[in-house]
Amino acid sequence: MLDADFFRRWMTATAASVEREAERLTELDSPIGDADHGSNLHRGFTAVAAVLEKEAPDTPGAVLVLAGRQLISTVGGASGPLYGTLLRRTGKALGDAAEVSEAQLTDALRAGVDAVMTLGGAAPGDKTMVDALVPAVDALAESFAAARAAAEEGASATTPLQARKGRASYLGERSIGHQDPGATSAALLIAALATTADTEAADV
């Protein structure tokens, strides 16, 4: 079972990963976006880690709702509302339980991804974060490691696609040949989840 501490460590691991990869995310964003994806997410997840340390919510759902709210309030552009919605909707789906199962997390995360698709109007194949998130949630039913691999594959698979949503869609065919920064950062989020689970298993 996964408790609030697990979810806090997931968010902290994501913040550390985004900090390490911020420059690469911005480089990916430069040719097809506003060249600010890495810096925006770095600012947002740094704020998430700080607020979770200060407030320490005591349920998994509350951790994610607070993290999502913080992202919406601190991250500009589209990524703040999208990541904020993902985490808030996932947290709300988890409810008030003190601990949740992996199956419950999978179902809640699917609800979060559905909310992102509704908000952004994106579907798999549109060259967005959804291309990493949808296969990750499908694979999460198998294992955390499978989810990480599926997210990374989904992010890589955006390279040959033409963007149909977001800022990159304005470029038309010129968006082809660039890996989507949103799918790449979504893969970091899922990888941090898998790393947190690995750490937890090692500590048992």
C-alpha cells in the first residue's frame, strides 16, 4: 500500500529530475515552442517540493491536490494548468484514504489523464504529453517499471509526428522531427514514480 509519504517522495523525486533535465526540456521546446518548458516546470516543481515540506498533507490524495494547486499558481503557459489538472484530478480520485493500492493509483491516474485530454483537447498521436501518459497508465497495471518504459517509448515516438495541438501545431510540418517537450517531461514524472517505488521496495 502507498501512503502520503510515498506520494511526497514521488513529487520530490520529480522536482529533482526536472531540475536535472530543465535545460534539455528547454532545448526540446526551443524549435517548436516558447523555449521555456524546462524553466517553467523547474520553478513549479521546486515550489511543489517546498510547499509539501511545509504543509505535509497526511493522505495521498491531499498531497497530489496540493501539488496540483501549486503548479497551477506558479507555472505559466499551458504546462501549469495541464500538470496541475493531472495531479489535482488524480488526487481527488484517490479521495481521503490514508493508504491506496497500486490498482487504485492506476485508476486515479487514468482519471487525471482523462482530465488532461479534456482540458487540452488532445488525444494520443497529437504530439503532446498525452503520448507519454496514456501508454504509461495502461502499463501501470503491470508494474511501475513497465509504466516508466512505456512513457519513455511514448515520448520518443513523438519525434516523427506532426503536432496537432498546442503551440507546436502552428508550425505544421516543421514540427516533424522534434521530440515533444511535454511528452518528455511527462516521462520524467512517470520515471520518478517508478524510482520512488524502487526505493520503497529496497527499504522493505
